[in-house]
Amino acid sequence: MAYRAIIDGFEFILDEGIAITPKGVIEGTPRTFGELGDVMVKKGEEGKVAYWMFRDVLPVPVGGLRGDVTLVLPGRLPSGEFIKTHGHYHPEGPWGRWPELYGVVKGEVLFILQDLKGRRVMLVPVREGELIMVPPGYGHVMVNHKDEAAITFNYVSRLFSSVYGPYKEKKGASVYVYPSEEGFRVVRNPNYEVEEVLWCKPLPLYIKEPILHLAFKPHEEEWFKCEERLRVEDFPR
């Protein structure tokens, strides 16, 4: 199924595996259920795709930045969780750890942000048309907790490679998100010592021209309003 999206003023046509972009036709990189096995409590089917990554497809007039697009499919993982991205941290840079700016252009995703030890967790729902900054020092996972595909874009520095190891070592993020009658439930990952899980909302910053300059505003307090602590279930033994 093909999806049309307008991202920062540019038109994109995304299909599973192919994107028609301002830079031409770009082949996507799949992330399969099998590749997500390291961040789930149950291994999955090797060939089934959870999401597609289209790297360096956004025209970026600023040196040193890269613009990517991700198509996150709807559904459930073999672990019973909603489909999610792998999760990663950013390394240290010349001025601290690197931030990353995301926008949602179709659907809705739930961001799981966590500090370097995974003790402080922020859950941030980001809807179509909204932006979110991943602050320096926070790992992040995107969860598609809806029944439709989600399309996101991101701006990030070209000067580093993401760090996936901590998520692999601890079988995912600090919490898992499962379907429930209320929409979703949050379950603590027993491999972390989680101290608090906060329900947060992005501040009212929306996708409109121009937005690229926002990639240089990394401070946490500029991007979130955390309203309450969430009840988190213990992982069943």
C-alpha cells in the first residue's frame, strides 16, 4: 500500500520498500520481527517487516544534518506488544550528547524516552502534525499504538552513529506497551530499576515552514510538559 506525505514542504510517496522523494527513488531498509528479537521477550518471524527506514531522503540545506523518514506499520509483535522501533541512544559529541528532532506526518506514535540508566521514563504521545525533540542523554523508542500506519521524519547530525547496545543487552526499553481495553497498558521491563514513569505532552509546536532551525533547540524543558505519574504493571514472572 502506498502512502502520500508532505514533509517540510516536500512531497513523498512511500510504499513498503520504496520511496519516491525529492532526491529520486530510494530503496528502504526494513526492520523485521526477527531483527527486533533482541528487544522483545519472544523472538519473531525473520521475514515479517515491522517498519521501513528511508535514510537521507529529506533535502537539508544545513551542513552536517541528515533527514530521514520512517514508515511504522500497524499490528502486534510476537511478544504481544504493539509494533515498535528498536530503540537507541546517541553518543557524546563536542557539546554533550546529540539531540534529534522528530515530526509525525501520518498517524500517531507513542515515544518512550528514558535516561541513560533507564530509571526515569517519559511517555509522550505525538500526533499527526506535531513535533518532538529527543533531548541529549535520552534513549528513544517509537510505538505505533494505533491501527493504521504511522509516518515520521527526523533531523539528526551526520557526525555520529546511534548506540543500540544497551537496548539489546536489556531486552528493549525500560517499559513495554501492550494493547488493552482502555487502549494500552504499560509493563515494567524487569531488567531495569525503573523509578518513575511520567505521562508527558509535547509543547504546542507544529509542522510548518520553517522547522529545520528547531533541530538546534535541545533543552528538555522547551519540549515537554509532564502531567502525571503513570501506574506501571510488573512483568509477569
